[in-house]
Amino acid sequence: MDIDKIRKDFPILSRRVRGKPLVYLDNAATSQKPRAVIEALSNFYENTNANVHRGIHTLSEEATALYEEARKKVARFVHAPSPESVIFTRNTTESINLVAHAWGRKFINPGDEILLTGMEHHSNLVPWQILAQEKGAVLKFVEVRPDGTLNLEDLDRNAGPRTKLIAVTHVSNAIGTINPIRRFAQVAKSLGALLLVDAAQSVPHIPVDMRVLGCDFLAFSAHKMMGPTGVGVLIAHEEMLEKMSPFLGGGDMIREVWLEKATWNELPYKFEAGTPNFAGVAAFGAALDYLQGLGMDNVRAHEQELIGYALKSLLQIEGITIYGPMDSAQRSGVVSFNLGTIHPHDLGTVLDEDGIAVRAGHHCCQPLMRRLGINGTTRASVYVYNTKEEIDKFAKSLDRARTLFGVCAPSPTDRPAKPSAKKEGR
Ligand code: 7TS
């Protein structure tokens, strides 16, 4: 891949921040957009704008075609069972809440168990807490080991005949761990439980094939994969979606409505109430084309090389504590760390002075932070347009912060995780 050429496709990458060229290392929060996506969005509003699934007029037909074509592209991108199994939502959070409401409220009973992990983003934790409280269900957890990988013995210990759902993140947004989803799928299958995979950090960065993962629900967001904000995806087998209750009621999701009752539309419209973000979905189609053109194997290979380089370079910095697996094969393009006792927000501010964008804080993973014995971290996360030169600038800026603050030795609980000898699959 010609990274310089790719960079030219992203207008924002040529801007300056505080007088320095922007180094954007906050891709786990949201990705930048190639010109093709920005133009798809403005083209839509300039030439096609009309509501979908309504029209007998040309614009509405064209808008509907773009919307439905994007659904097919999503299905192809992750090898979903069918286009009808792809539901457009607002984001990953809404996709997971959809399952908690439409499946959970119908099928979870008192005493049933939902198995989660200790590294979930709050959006794959809080909806299950709410459901469990409402239904008298029990939450169980696969805990995180000090090296930032999951303790799979907990999976065998805590999954059982009462387990109805296992919900796990494919890739940790906070520390970058790539989890062995197939192992979770085997356990779920052996128990007749369902498996939900939070793929917000995997689909944008590594090749994902739903057939290989063996999951029942897959959730992700367009904005983290070069698409616009306000578009999310939930994928589930049609038989499952047929059994589930609607999530939101209103226009588009109905077949017939009487004053006292209604019947539901066919899939996937049963779960798409109200006017969807059709302009965003059309532009998401352009993002999928762009990523498809790069090839997800190439995207992953570039990010793995970059993160291996970043780990090596950051480990040279005195007083640094890096969280998560040290083997780049087990880690996505995320590196999360603390530098001595410098507060992550202070570190983020120094980096910003050098034009470098990172995230600092708990990354919506407070239980994981507690488990690691910290309040938060500074997190750099790469995408396909980042370069080794940018990693060098980043390391140099960290060194500047070290000198500025005068780094104290890390506390015993903050020692770097040991490299894990064992490799696990995705
Ligand atoms: N799950 C994971 C693993 C995530 O990383 C995120 C967002 C979500 C769910 C929620 O996605 P949303 O599109 O509904 O917001 N993660 C982050 C992050 O790491 N920094 O900002 C958002």
C-alpha cells in the first residue's frame, strides 16, 4: 500500500494544529473520512436527497437504491447471512440496546445468566445491567488477567446451563486486546446460548467474517470505519430477528395499523422505525468501497507493523507502563499507557501542543481501569493512514512531556505487563 497516496485521500490530514502538522492518533474514538465519503454525502444532498421507501418519484427511488445497495455492501463486507439480516441503527450502542430490548426483554427470565467480560465498553455492559435488574437475571464475568488478556478459565467456570447470552468485545478499545471469539462461540454453542460480539473496534481494522466468528449478533459503527456519524449496524440471523419483538415503534416498521394494534413489517424494516439516516448510509457505502479497495488484510498488516514499531519505541521511554498484550499479533492498533505519575489529561495536553491527537481517561471502561489499578490511561490508536514518522513524533513528544514533568518511578501496580507467551486466535 502506498500510504502517502492514501493520506492524500483524507483532506483533514493536511491541516495544522497549533502550528504543527496534525498527527491523528485517536482513531479508536472516531476515524477520519476520505474525500470519497465526504463527496458521497454532499452529492447525496446536492443531487439525490429524498426520503427512502416511500417514493414513486425518481429521487426517492434513487435514494432507496443507494440505501439498499449500502446494506448489501455491509453484508458482503462481513459475510453476513443476507442483506435482510443487516439492520441500520445509529451506532454500536444502539445496536446492543436493540438486542437487550428486543431479544432480552422477551427471552430473559429470572435466574437466567448473561456472561460478559471485565473489559467491555460501557455500551456492552450497562444495557445488560439494566436488563438484569428488570428481569432478575444474573451477570457473570470473564475477568481480565494482568497482561490484559481474558482469563479463559473463567469462561469454562462461569458459563453453564443457565447462560442465555454471552456478550463480548472482539477488540478492546481501551487496551487493544484481540479476543479469541471462536472459543466463546464454541462455549455458547455447547450450551445453546447466544453470542453477541461487539465489533466496534474490529470490523474497521481487521478482516471479520461472521461465518468464521460463529456469532449470533454482530454490532459496529460506521464512524469508526471512515463512514459518517449516526450510522450503526446490527446483524443477526433472520430466524432470530423474526422471533424478536420490535425495538422502537412508529413509521416504516409496521405492516398494518389499527387503532388498538399493529402488525410488523418484514425484515429488516421491522427494526428500522422512523426516517433513517439515509444520507449517512449512502455515504457509508462509499466508505465500504474505499476499505474494500484497500483490502482489510492490508489494513491489518499495516496497523500491526505500526503498533509493533510503536511498542518498541515507547518501551524505550523511562517510566512508561504499557497495558495490554505485548505481542502485536494479539493486539489491534491501540497502545494505552501511563508515563510515571503524569495525569493522562496533562499528557494529552502536551501532545496536543505538538499537534498530536490522543484520548486520555477511562475510555468508557471504568471496570477495566479498576481491574488494572488505575484511573485512566493515555491512548494512541492508529489507522491505515498513520506512518512510522508520526509514531516517531509521538514518542518524541512523550519524551518532551517526561522532561517537562520530571517522571517519577511507576508504582508497583503500574509495572509493564509481561509479554504473553501464549498466542490465541481472534
Ligand atoms: N464498543 C466498543 C468496543 C467501542 O470502542 C465503542 C466506542 C463502542 C462500543 C460504542 O460505539 P458508539 O459508536 O456507539 O459510540 N468507543 C470509543 C472510544 O474508544 N473512544 O470513543 C468512543
